[in-house]
Amino acid sequence: MRVSGWLGLAVVASVALSASGCSNSTTSPTVDLSGTYTLVSIQFPPQPALTPPTATGTFTLTATSYTLQLNIQGQATVNDNGTYALNGANWSQSSMITGQATGTYSVSGNTLTVNATAQGVTSISVWQKQ
């Protein structure tokens, strides 16, 4: 299983992650997700979810950009950064490192869930805000 395809992330990014990743008045975040998050779990369906200590990571968001570090046992650490945009419940992100990802996100309390697809790889990542 390759993690780097999803991370267009991380979430994990991949996370997490409009397809152009640009920020404008129609795609800028409607909620404030700014902060640093710790990985709770990441899943690449149909595989089971991976949780710490097998998978660990951090996801830092500003108003329109992100930085992701993801460690999955047996794989190289993935460091990614780029931009993201929200439109309703839709999530999109763009990175020079991992490309583009689109999907959905949800927030419940301090928990952020991002369901995104990049390069044909779907991931569901769950993050707890610090």
C-alpha cells in the first residue's frame, strides 16, 4: 500500500485534501480549521484503519494552507505542504509534492475527519485538534 498517493492528505492529508487548491471568495474556508491536529486513525479502504503506534502524524492548518507529517510503520515518513479549500462539506487540496485531492470533511467537537481521493487512492483520516 502506497501512502504518498493519498497525501495529495493526509489526510492525510492527505489529507486532506477546488482541484486547483486556490483560495477565493467562493472556495475559502467557511469554518476556521486553523490549528495543529494529531492523527487518530487513517484508512485506505478496503484496508482496516491504522492507529497509533502503527500510524502517527500531525496536520497543521492555517486559513488556506496545510503542513502534514505522516508516519506509517514500514514506510518512509511523508512530509507534505500545500493549500486547501472548503466549499460547504467539500474538501480540496493541492500540493507540489503529492498533487491534488478532493473529497469531503466533517468536524465534530475537536475531531476533524477528511475523506479524500488523490491519484485514485482514497483515504479517510481522523485528526484530534491539540
